[in-house]
Amino acid sequence: MLEIRDLHASINGKEILNGISLTIRDGEVHALMGQNGAGKSTLSNIIVGHPAYEVTSGTITFNGKDLLSMAPEERAHLGIFLSFQQPVEIPGVSMTNFMRAALNAKRKAQGLDPLPATEFLKLMRERRKIVDLDSKLANRSVNEGFSGGEKKRNEIFQMAMLEPTFAILDETDSGLDVDALRIVAEGFNKLRRPETSALVITHYQRLLDYLKPDIIHVLIGGKIVHTGGPEVAMMIENNGFDQFIKE
Amino acid sequence: MEAALQYIELYEQCRGMINEHSTPLLNQPREQACEDFRRLGLPTQKLERYKYTDVAESFAPDYGLNLRHIDIPVNPYEVFRCDVPNLSTSLYFVVNDRFYDRALPTAPLPEGVLVMSLAEAAAKYPQFIENRYGRLARSSKDGLNALNTMFAQDGLFIYVPKNTVVERPLQFVNILRADVDLMVNRRLLIVLEDGAEAKILFCDHAIDDRNFLATQVSEVFVGENAHLELYELEETHVKSRRFSNMYVDQQRNSSATLDSITLHNGLTRNRTDVTLSGEYAETRMFGCVVADKQQHVDNNTLIDHRVANCQSTELYKYVLDGEALGAFAGRVLVREGAQKTISQETNANLCATDTARMYTQPMLEIYADDVKCSHGSTVGQLNDEALFYMQQRGIPQDEARMLLKFAFVGEVLDSIRLEPLRDRLHYLVEKRLRGELSKCEGCRLCK
């Protein structure tokens, strides 16, 4: 369970989040919607520990553990995963070496031995199929020369490899055509287990049609101004965000 | 000038002893070299090619010289285990400035190929040496050449006759070994006659916890249609200082691949001058530097396109940590008439800490009007967003930093054509970047 209490945060001295409180229970999928600049990506970056953001007050706990005192990799080892809005290209680091390092670091944190090479490669092959990722991409450097769609698929592929218990999808639908969107969304659904939860950031109804969130939050000016069921997405689709600003 | 004076005095006092323990062909140019050294002195930082290294500082301390060539006991096999797995080489040792002839490879070399002490070769085969020794490395032009020529008593001679291919790589382990602080002046002469081919690997080690100062002057002749691959790997310690001047002359249709890897050192200054004397010759130069602590690595290169239709590529990459200082100055000179020259020069550097410093100076000088040349350099830091991305996936920060640095120099390592050596270097560089190679792999006690 992820619990955020009265979170205030800033970047370069500018306050972006003004008191966010949010509880995501095991098994729940929450969506976070809001205009550009509302603070959606800031919130997701803070949950995973991006060093550029400063938390000025408030708490975030994950299964009772204080996340804010942990390094990004320690949070990852607890099972927190971010599908990046703009995945980073890392020239010279092959996808295989990258995934092996990530998976074995997680296993080490869990007190497990590194996965033998043959088993690791088998796992790579299996999980690639979930998002229909070309085997050639696995031999390339991380995200280097990938198209926008391939980068997003690659994010979900990494999620499949690391099997997080809490995933954040930060505009994973942006830049995807309808077929790619379906593959990515269905891939995500295949990976869901009863205990996994997620926070989905999106501007569009379409992704939510696939993911079927339990709860939708509207974020405006660094604050959650409205929380409701799946119907909120339709309200936004029809009447925009202005209706919530007036609230 | 004070640092230089002690060497002039030493030479004057010991010239008899120096000559006595060397050979006439090497003795003959000494007096002239001393004259040159009196005039030139040690190179100062006012000289364009010595801007980034204070030579006098390294030469000022008092080092011993083994001018009498007293045997320093060493069993190379005992102290050295830095073999390259799966690379079958003809393995030789050079201890300080002397070819170690008590541990020679058993597999025979192709007929006519010579691998031996330079002094011995000068006595036995003067015809191969007299017109070549000192021809490329002119003591009148460079104070370090002059100093080395004054004191050099021995070194290594490699000769590959016409149309002879040496399939098995020749590997030389240069060992610095002494019980006192020691200066070593080593001389290398490598000759590939027309149509000859060889792959040569030098591994530099220092096995005693002493201050070492090594000067090495190498002259490399690559004949018509000859092909040379030359790899130099330095894995010495922080108390060692290396001043290497290498001169390469390439004839028509020849190719030379020169790879220089500084994995661990104290202070290193490598000068490499390549002259393309015959048309359709090709030079490929690669350099990889990993330095931290207060290590200093200065690579200074010149590729001289004297004639038309030659190609050169140059790629040097540095990863600097701690308070390391790196310098790269690469001059590509395309002379009048050297039309259809193709040349590409790149130097890329990573300063992983705020205290690491890099000086980079790519230079392209063109006096012909039908050429394709480019040059460029970059100095950057580790990409924070890439680091964070990796950490988010659970990769600890140190490991992520290591992976990024390794990826950065990987391009140079991938250029190594000898596959087992490439694999071995991947392993060594990774260990080095993890901080597990602060002493060299094969040695007993270097720090």
C-alpha cells in the first residue's frame, strides 16, 4: 500500500506540489489526470526519488516503510517501478547487460543469487513476447535509436522483467499509435497480479478504457481537487478541466 | 636547467662505463646527443608539444641508473601472471632496459624473424640497424630523444623480413624492477620489411614499490605493403613515470594500427609521430585512458600526411576520476600535394568528478585543396538522467556509474582486432572502473 500524506515539493525553489494526500491499496489502479504543468510528473518523480526535486514537507510510505529516506535503487528493490514519460537513451550499454544488472541487483537485495545466464536469456525471450518487442532491440544499446513507440514498449518490457508490485505509468500512451497502445495496455494487464497496484498518468480516455482504473484523481495546481470513479475520465473528455477549477 | 644539469654531469662522469656496457652502434651517436641535450635541455612547458606536462619535475629527483648492467635478480614467471587467456602469443620479457633471454618462447618464429636484445643485434646484424637507429627519433629535435640516446645501452629489436607473416602475436612484458629508485632508458627498433606482417603487444608493469622513471624511444619502420598492429598497455603504479616517444614511418600501401591503453599509472607522457611517406598507406590510432587519484596521462600525437591518397583515423577516449589530469593534443598535418587525404580525428572525454581535469587540443593543418578531413573533441560529465534511469531500475549508483564509464570507453576497446586481447581488456577495464584494479593484475606488490 502506498500512502502519501500532505506532500509539498519544489524544484529550483519553485513550489509544484501543494499538499497532496493519496492512498493506493494493493490491487488498485488509480489514474491521475490534469493539465500540463499540474504536477503529475513531479509526483511520480518524487515517488521514485528523482534527486532534482525537493520534498519540503509531508510523507510517503510504501507498505509502512518511509520511502523519502531511501535511495532510488532501494525503492526499486521494494518493487516500485516508473515507466518513464521520456525514456533515456544510454549509448554503449546493451539492453541485455542493463537488464541483467537491474535484475541481479534486485535479486541481491532479496538475498537471492544472480540468475544463471541461460535462465536470464530465456526470461528475456519470454517477457519480450508480452509487448511484442523485436529481438534485435535487445541487442542494441538501451533505447538508442528506438522509435517513440519502441521506447514505450521497452518500458513495459522492463516492467515485465522486474515484476514490480507498484507501477507508475507516466504518459505511457503518448506517442503510441492505436495498435501499439493496445499492445502496451494489454501487456500491462497481463502482468497484473492480485497484489499489484498502479498509478496511471494520462491525458486520454483511451488508455483508461483498457486499464479500467478503480479511482481517478484530478490534479490542478499541485493539489488533488477531485477524486471519483471511472466516470471522471468521461467528465474530463466531455467538459475539460475547467469544471474542477471552479470547485 | 638544474634538472638537466645532473644528467649532463652524470654523462660526463660515466661515459666510459656507459660505452663499455653497450655496443659501438649505440655508442656512436652519444656525443652528438649530449651536444644536442646541452642545447635543448629538458623540454619546458613553453614548447607547444610539452604544454601539459612538467618534464623537469619528473627528472629532478635523484634516481639510480644501472649503467654497469648489474644483474637484478628476477624470475618473470614468478612475478608476472598477467596472461591473456586464449591468446596464444610468443611471450618475451624485457626487464628494465634488457631483453630477458633466459625465458624465451619455445615455438619457433618464421625464418629470418629476429626478436632480440638491441645491443646484441647491433653487434651481430649491424646492417639492419646502422641506417635506422636514430633516423626517425632525431636527438637534434627533442630533448628527451637526446637524453635517451645519451644513456640508452640496450633495448629491443624486432625484425620481420620481406613478405614474412608472423601469425602468432609477439607479446613483450616490460618489467620495471629495482631495489632502489631507478631510471631506465630503453630503446626499441621495429622493422617490418616490404610485405611483412606482425602483431605486437607491449604490457608495461612495475613490480617494485619504488619510484621509477622510464624513457623509451621507439622507431618503427613499416615497409611497402607491410601491415603492423601494435598494442601498448600500461599497468604500472602511481610511483612510475613514463616518457615514451614513438616514431613510425609508413611506406606505400602499408597499414599500421596503433593502440595505446593506459589502465593504471603514475605520470605518463606518450608522444606518437606517424609519417605517411608512401601513397595509399593507412594509419589507425586508438587510445583509451582510465585515470583517477592524481594520475597524469598526456598523449601527444602527430600524423604527417606527406603524400597523396593516404588515410588516417584517430580516436582517443579518457575517463577521469578523482583528481586525475588528462591531456590530448593531436595534430594532423596534410602537406602540400597530399591530395585525396582522408583523415578523421576524435577525442572524447569524461570527467566523472569535479576535480578531474582534461585538456584537449585537436589540430588539423591542411595545405592541400582536395581532401576530406574532420576533427572534434568533447569533454563531458556522466549523464545524470541516465544514472537516475538506471537507479530507478534498481541498479545501485556505483554500478550505474561504472556501466556508463565502461560504455564510454567501449568504443575504443571494440576497435582492438585481436579478439582475446579485446575480451581481456573488457575484463580489465571493468575491474579497473570498479576500483578493484588499483594494483595491476599480475604483479606482487604495486600500489
